[in-house]
Amino acid sequence: MVKARDPEDRANEIARVLRPLGNGPLTKAQALTAAQLLDVHWTTVYRLRRRFLANPVTGAVMPRDRGPKTGGRRLNERAELIIDEVLMRWLPKQRQLAHPLSDLTLEIRRRCTTAGVQPPSRSSVVRRWVAHREADNLAEASKTTATPGNFVVHHPLDVVQVDHTQADIMLVDAFGRRPIGRPWLSLAIDVATRCVVGFYLSMERPGAATVALLLTRVALPKSGWLSRLCVEVEWPMQGVPKVLHLDNAAEFKSRALRTGCSEYGIELMYRPVGRPHFGGHIERLNRTLMERVHGLPGTTGSSPKGRKKRPPEKHAALTLPEFERWLALEIGQRYHHSAHRGLHGATPASMWAAGSNGAEASSRLPDTLEAEWQFLLRFLPVARRTIQADGLTLFHIRYWHPIFSAWRLDRRAVTVRYHPEDLSRIFVSVSGKQFIEVRFADLRHPPISLWEQRSIVRYLRGQRQELISEATIFRAIEEQRRLVAQAQRDTRKAKHRTGKAKTDRYASRKVFSAPATSDSSSASSPVDYSKPAPAYDVEQW
């Protein structure tokens, strides 16, 4: 039988021979007969039949082209590594090349010769260079083109996205009402229900401490925080998330975050670099909130072009606590109970109530103060210190505990966790598991926050203070607090004087506008002191 030259005819011929053989075991006699019909070796029949049984169509036994396959590489493995290194690392650093292809070929050949590897030909380098440029063009196109599809999550707290943004508003201090800058807003949104499970507001740039405080606000009840804000809002969204969806910022890769998430079984998922649409839910929430912020006094707007026409410093009126209360009301009362297009018209609060019955119960921490405290402790920022003769020093502040008397002999290294909002106590451990509470060595010092400590250090350095010590820090803090307390007292006195002056003016008008009595003899009649004195209008309280 003459072998067909056309590939399709040859495939049809092979299929006609193999189909009658069925799916059962193939004997050698059958293979020899089929091999004689197809003019091939009998072992080739077994190979063709395996391909045909895996996919019983004619195309499965289409003859394969001889020679190297398209896209295959036959260079030495070390030569391939050298080419990749030159294309990925050496080439981007060359700002200007007279003859890029020639210079590229010479560099590859030089490195191959140094490494004792057979250099590739010029045509091989050309093919690798063209493939590298095509890959770069595809990568750039994928960054600028929106990727279709949706990130679908079915249960609450399965995936929580976290991100930071600088709010488009200028805030003022609480006493002088002077502009102090734009705050940083850290948000955590539940992807399944679009509920805001927590937010944190600060004037400091986000760091590991910000992420820790935000996560504790996500997992712990919000009643205490809302009562401190004097806000009456129902905010039942709480629990330990299964996956945290983050960008690649440094604060999201801190040691405290990784160890805390590992302890509670929280998986960290990082978005690809340069792909903001992978965090579309949190990005859209940021835009929604900033659109509402643009209606507040002191807004900077979303574009810097119009800020000269409406300088936010002149119109700024809100302090940090006031803006935090506004955000709590905006999210808890308005956003959670507004129809959401991504939820097909449902509200985030209704989606949470409908889907959190089973998932929320399994993700909640035990309702005990010890469980809440352990969760907070796991996510507090970490520092490593060595016990010295005078105790432990952190942020220029000295701490002491009686157990340090034994530890300081060998200058033992310890793990320290600290709460950024209260540096009056830290938590120290040798093993990293059991922590003890340690207070200021000088118990006369008042509690301070990390933000106060940093601002005082910046102030002292601005005053060209050469030596920054614990004494200078607390002396400056106490002086500032005395100034603040005096300003508050002066403000209360001024308000009291203003209110008293208004009352006196009102009383004088009432007295002098009273009609004269018609009984002229009453003025000269003697006073009867046995009767109670008559009450005038100005004395009615």
C-alpha cells in the first residue's frame, strides 16, 4: 500500500484502520496486520492507537512534522540563562546604545566566553530580542487595558480588601483652629457584602502600627469605639477575615502582620504590581467617600488645578475627631443603607444580615476580654531590644520591671510589642509567646502616644536640640499640655464673660422698659419685712 503524501489523507487512512480494532487489548498479530496496511513498524501502531484512544478523532493521528518544533530552544541551558540575564538586567540599564543589536550580541558573546559556554549565533540573539520586546509590549498593554471579569466572593469575611488613601480635606487643630494638613484614611471592605468592616484615621503616614489598629477594629466589637466618638450607629460588621487582599506596600509585609495572620489562620493575598483594577472594590469605595468629602469645608478637591481658586486652608473647619465622627455617620448610616449597584440594588447592611448567620459566627472571636486582648497583642508592632543595666529603652523612653534584674546579667535579647496609642506600657517576652506588662521606669510620667513622641522629637530636632533624652521629651510634652489646658481655661472664661455680659444687657433692658406703677404712694410706704420679698422678672431662673 502506497503511503499517502497529503497529511489529511494519511490521517483518514490511519483512522480507518484503527477504528475497527475497538477499545479492547491489541494483540501482536493485529498490530502486525495494521502495520502492514499502514506501511509502518508494528510498534508504531501501538503509539498511534494510544493517541487515537485518548482522543478518537482523525486529527489525533495527524502526522507530525519532522525536525525541531516551533518555539523550541536548542541552545545550551547556561547560554539561555546568560541571554535572559542580559535582556532582563543589563539591557534596561543602558540608556543609549549606538547599535542595540550589535552591542547586545557582543555583550552576550563576551559573557559566554568568560563562562566557557559556546556563544549563540547572531540569528539566535535576534530571535530572543524580538520575543523579549513582544513580551514587554504585551505587559504594557495589559497594564493600560482594563481586564474583563469580576472578583466574585460568596460569603462574608471570606475576602477583605485593605488600602490607604490621603483624604481630600484639610483639617485644623482643636485649639487654635489652624490648618494641620490632610489625614490618612485606612479602609477595610468586605468583598462579598461591600460592607466597611473597619476604618482608621490618622495624621501620620500609614505604617505597621496603622495596619495593626485597623485589623483590631475589624475583628473586635465597635461599640466602645463608637461610644468614644459619641456616635449612635448600628455597626454589627466584625470578625476575623479568612483572606486579606492587599497591595505591595511595606506596611503590609511587616513581621507583626505576618505572625498575627499566621496565628489566626488569615491568608495574605497580594495584588500584582501595577494592577490597580485587582483592588477595584476598595478603590471604588475610596472614590465614593471622597466624592462626599468634596462637599465639606476645607476640601482640596480631586485635582490640584482648582486649589488656587479655592484655597482649602482658608475654609478648613473640621478637627480630626470631628472628621472621624462624620466618617462614622457617613458609612454607618448612609453608605451601609444605600442601594449598591454591585449588589444588584441591595444594600450592604442587608447583604451582611442575609449572609453572615453561619459565616459570622465561625469567624467571631470568643466574647471574652482575654480573647480580644490576645488578638490585639498578636498584631501590635514588634521591636527587638536587649536588657541593659538600667532596663529597656524604646523611643528614647526607659522601662523597668523587677524581672530585668535577672535578665540584665547576660544582657538578654527580648521581643517587645507596643501599642501606638499608649506608650505608658509595653509587653516583653523572651520566648515570643508569654508576654509580661512593663511600665515606665519613672512612674511620674504621663501616658503618651507614639504620635506625640514623634512630633516632640521632630520639634526638638527643629530647635537644634543635640541630645534628645527622656527628660527633654516629657518636659516638652508637659509644657505643651499646660499650654493646652491654659488655652481651654481661657476659652471657658471668655465664653463665661461673654454670656454674662449678654445676660446683663438683657436684664437692663427688662428693668428700664418696665412700665411705671400707678400707685405713687407705694414708693414712700414702709417696707413690711415679715412678708417675703417680691420676685422680679430678672430674678426668675
